[in-house]
Amino acid sequence: MNDGASGQIIAAHNADQQFAIGSTFKLYILAELSAEVKAGKRQWSDVVPLSQRSFSSTATDRWPENSPVTLQTLALQMISVSDNSATDTLLHALGRENVERKLAQIGHSAPDRTLPFLSTVEAFALKAPANKALYDRYIKASEAEQRRIIASEKAKLGFAQVDDSTFNDGPVHIDTIEWFASPIDLSNLLNHIRRAGDTKMLEIMQVNSGIGKAEASKWNYLGYKGGSEPGVISMSFLLQSKNGDWYTVSGSWNNPAKQVNDTQFIC
């Protein structure tokens, strides 16, 4: 837990440890989108085609390919229901390198763990059993070589290669193919979002509170993004108390060997 005004850590456990954070990484994409709107490069109302398909896309699963959709709608789906097709479409529209530069600008204690910044479909495809040889090549490669693999193996890293049974037996490569950050990294990200002062970005983070209405109502503002897959759970909150003080709360739990107990973590 972090005091948003002073940056002082109020309570912490393994706060500087790198964890797989699942879909919490999508906040970096949201931050870059907001920055581009602020710079006048884009508008929230800009329309792009839903060009990227990915596994576990709750909101857009049955939408026709290339359906026109606004950037704001994509961001809403990405954060509120963690829609992966919306996420990958935004990442593609903004550019992987631009999101990576935003991550560096915000600050990250171990960027080598999370770069190149994978799309969700690339991550799912690398975890697929049929791509074991490609996975072995990828994890042994340097960052520059990994970027060349991503560019040259698009057919193997596309939606057609995603096997939805991959996660049936528990965690899969969560220590190598994931998005990584420490609780301190995520607190810095949340404070960056707050300081940006973008009303739409803050509203998007409010749609899914991550906790019950009674608990959420205790706060003047509550913005949330979480992430999970077998062996991974991560939850991050940007909070404003009733007296106006700002706080961040971020935590993650990983177990490469078995599923983690989400209920135990939340409690």
C-alpha cells in the first residue's frame, strides 16, 4: 500500500519482487492511449477496425472481424472485462514500441523481464503445446532476437495457433511468457495515471471495481485492474478516500506448479 501524495510505502511484503501480473499489464496500454490523446495524436472517439482476434475475448468474441469501434470502447472493454481482442487491437493501433516507451517513461525496475511487450495472442500461442520448439527458441533468445522471432513467425503466433485447452492442467510457463512487474512498479503506474488527470481514463478504471459494492462505496474514487491465469493472480487499485487522500494498493501471487487460491488472496 502506497500513499499517493508522498509516495511513502505504508505496508508492504515483497514489494520489489517481480511477479507475473496477467492482464494488469493492460494499464500500460491505457496510459499510452491517454498520452496520445493528450498530445493531440488521437481522439477517444477515433474509429479503428477490430482487427486482432485473441482467446478469452468476453465482449467481442462474436463480433464480425474488422467491426468499426472507437478507441474509447476498446479501452473500456480492455479494462472492464479484460477483452483480449480489444487489447491486441489497441496495442496494434498504438504500436508495441510506443507502449514500451511509455513503460520506460513511467519507470519499471526490471524491463528486461517484460520486453518485448507481447500481445495476448502472441503469449497464448507461445504457450501452446504445438509451439514448443518455437517457445524453446524464444526463451533462449536475446531481446533483439525475440523481436525478430515475433516479426518472422507471425503465422505461428496468430489466433489459429491458440489452443484453448492449453491451461486445462494448470500453470503454463508463467515464469517466462507473461507480463512482469513488482508491486512498486504497479503503484508507480497507478500514480502516473492519477497525475495524468485524464477524466476518461479514470472513468474507464471505475467500471469494474474488482470488489463488492459495499466495500467500493467506502471510497470517493476506486479504479481497478486485475489479472489472472492458472498460477497467477494480480490486483491493483487506485483509491481516493472520503477526505480526499490518494492511495495505491497492488498485490500479486504466483505459483508455477499449481493454481493459486484466488479467494484466499482476496481475503
